[in-house]
Amino acid sequence: MAAPRELVRGLRSVDLDGLAVLTYARFTGAPLKVRKVINSWWSPSGTLPALLTHQGEAILRPHKVTTPLGKEKHNANK
């Protein structure tokens, strides 16, 4: 199993993009660590949510998060 990636998201419960990524990860069983921050400037990318990859990149859009997770056999289209 791959090491978990890290999702940096806001503290607000209405952070829809962050919630979408969390829901996808839990639904597919993808390993994901979550770091909640107060402001977006605590994020390495300056925006929230951000999925940090193993290579140190930050993926910023929820629809782009599903691609690398799907390549690791964490696909919701089963």
C-alpha cells in the first residue's frame, strides 16, 4: 500500500472542495492524512484545499485529485 498523501484544508465545515476530496478518499479507501489550517497562507500552495504529493507538488482542484488516486487503484468507478 502506498504511503498516505497529505490534504491541507481549512477549518470551516463548509469547505466544499476539501469535503469533496475527503469524501472521495474515504469512499475509495485511499490513504490520506489531513492537516487543518486556519488560513490559506499556511498552505504550501497558498490556496485550500491542497493535496500534497510524494514529490512535493500541490494539487489544487478536487477533480484533479482523483486522477493520481485512481492510478493507485483508489477509483470510485468500480
